[in-house]
Amino acid sequence: MQQTDLDSKVLRVFGKLAFDKQRLRMSQLGKRGIPAYVGEWLLDELVPGTGELTAEDTAKVLQWADRYLPRPEDTIAIKNRLLNGEAVKVLTSVQVDVVLNRNRRERVAKMSLLQIPDAQIADGLVEKYPDLLNQGLWGVVELISTPEASDGPPVAVVNFRPMQATVNLELFKEARREFSLGEWIDVLLTSMGYNPFVFSEHEKILLLCRLLPLVQKNMHLIELAPKGTGKSYIYENISPQVRLVSGGNVSPAVLFVNNATGQWGLLARYKAVVLDEVQTLKFEKPQEIIGGLKGFLANGRLTRGGLHETASDCGLVLLANIKLDSQQKPLISPLVRELPDFLQEPAFLDRIRGLLPGWRIRKLSSECFAAGIGLKSDFLGDALLALREDLSFDERCGRTIHLVGEKRYKRNEDAVQSIASGLMKLLFPHGEVSREDFEHYCVRPAQRLRQFIWEELQTLDAEYRQYESDIRYEILWD
């Protein structure tokens, strides 16, 4: 199907939930440091429609951005306006924390872009938008300065309008019936921001595998690739419930829980946590981190020193750059040798579901980005996250896929079943799939991703060589 025909079909089936991806790129909003799901919402509010932006549309968007979308250098001016008694409206991310100690018992709003760590916020807003308490939300916030006599924070949030799509999972599932498998793959890729018409089928499936941590609980992956393949692109643009960490310090308090305050870390508050360019991150107390991660990856429990404990279905994704030879194959073996030393521990790697061979995806050029119509990023992200709760796919894959051989390894089977379930949710959310397509698009890719991990383990540790080197499976089709 040609691009224009697919565009028309997406518009007909999804209506207002569809978005022309070229408009975001033309708007230059990405240069203002906002994720795609925010930029698309803003464009749909200000200049709805399809096709290239006109000069008037672009001017309108940039004028609005200059007024309501603060740059880092605007923070002092905004605080000065508040000091002068002016009510200020801005588009920013807001996260609410609850302070409970002997001296303070209140909810405070954190707006890091504005360098405001503790603003007052009305209880009604928190009750109306509970996600403010978890990963936070992007939206238009109205701020005022509180009276000097107040004992609370000097700034208050008096109004908040979030940007969010309405999740309709049944619509998403039923819409799948309107598309062939090839069309649906292209719709998903366009929605992710890619141009599907420049990638091979193999590359398309690998790109879609980046969505596995959204649709599948406790989906832990490693992707190794050279620079320029866009490893982090989708994670910073798909959903506010995905947290990308791309610099700075990573500590046990940041990942697990701060024992001094009792505040839960990233793995408890987000659906997926992505550590980008792990070679450049600074890990504090690496042995404590790896010990906590091994327990979490194995059983989904978060704890630190036994003081706090909770369950989490968050997925952990590690992204790392690797070097390639002249044939564009990895230069170093085993592959994980380019990870920090403490992340090469076999007991840790064993708990990772699969390794995504990002070196098999072409480096991104201008032609690789979407120019057609896909789903709005926030709708896609919310629909995929909602699929996490549909365990019928997991049950089906659990009774359908079994490893074969005299010496099978249980974690291999669990990983293949989980990855296949995630791919089935992505490609066949309506639940209808032939045996041939199920094997080709779900089971084989799952086996390959786990096989990479298995080969690393057998290279690193002789203990794993007592098991069969190749992961083989059978499909018990109903």
C-alpha cells in the first residue's frame, strides 16, 4: 500500500486520534526540549489538520511557545513576574510529592523546568489527576505567588490542564481488524515517528521490539548498537510513564528507595526505566545497585536494606553504544564487554529477557523519520500500557510455546514466552493470528532475542554450558 492510501485509511479508522507526523518536525517544537506526545498535543490544539504547516501556522505555534513554553533562561524572569503579583501560565511537567514529617504535612508540586521544587497545589487537582503523584504530567499550569505571611511554599498552583488522550483499548483492538498485518506494522512504525517504507521487514520487527517494555510487565532488555541508530528516540517521546535517564548519577536511592525519606525510586514510579549510554552514567555504590537489581529482575520486588519493600512491574532497559568492524558486525566479543564491569555479571544478565541487536538497524537519516499519518503518541503510549493488563496473551503463549531438548533452561522458556506475548500484543492485539504468523512474527523473534543473552552467558560462565547451546522450541497450537 502506498503512503497516501495508508494515510487515508488511518484517518478513516482512527479519526481525531490520528496525527500527521510531518507537522511536528516542521514546527521545530522538538528543539524546545519537549517530547513528541506534548508537541503533538500542542499542535492539535493550536493548528489542527493534516498536511504541511503554513507559514501562518508555524508563526502561531512559535508565538504560543514563546509565551507559554519557558526556556531555561526564562526561569528567573518567570519568578520575577510571580514576585510582582502576576499570575503566570506555562506549559511544563508537574510532579507532586507528599511531605509527612513533624514540621510539615502537605502536598507540594515540583516543576523542575522552572526550578520550583515545592509549590502549593490544591487537593482537588491531585484527586482529579492522580498521575501527578506518580510519574507526573505535562500540562498548562497557572501559578501565583502566595502571601508573604503564609507558612507554606511561596508559589501556588491554582489551575492545571493536562494534555492527555482518552484511552480506548477496545477501539485500538477493533481497529486492528481494518488493517492487514503489513499495514498495521507500518501504522505502528509511523506512530513511533519512523518512515516504514525505508526499513526492511527484519528492521521493522527490531524497531517494534523497542515497544516491548510498554506492553509487557517486567520486560527487561539490553540494546547494543553504534551511535546514530536512535536507541533512545522512542523512549523519550512515547509516554510520560517511561523515564529516560541519560546522564548524571544513578544511585540506589534513585532506582529503589530513599531510606532517609521513604520516597520510592524510579523503578517503583514508572512503567519503564531506560538507562541510556550506560557507559557514561556514574553509578554510585555499584555493588548495592547490582544486588538490588538482581532481586528486582527476578521477582519484581523492590527493597533496600530491608527497610522498605514493594512490588513493581516496571521494565528496565539498558542502552549502550558498541563498536563495529568493517562488515558492520560487533568488534568485541562477548558483546557485554562494553558494559560497565558490574553489569557484566552472569547472574544479572541471566535475568534480562533479551538482547536487541541494534547494530542490525540502519543509522537514522532524514528519510528515516515519519512523513505520514499515524496515531497520536500519547494515545499510542496509553493503549500499549493498557495492554500490559491483558494477561490472556501471556496465558496463551505460556501454554502454546515450550522449549525442547534434554537440558532445557527455565529462564530461557520464560523469556521466550514473555517476548512472544509482547509481540503478539503489538501485532495482533485483537487476538486473531494464524499459526504461521504467530511463529514468524512472535516466536522466532523472541527466540532470537533470548538466544543473544544465552550465548553471552555460555561465553562468560561455564556453569551455563551444561545446558543446550541452542534454544529450540515447539508450538502446541490449539
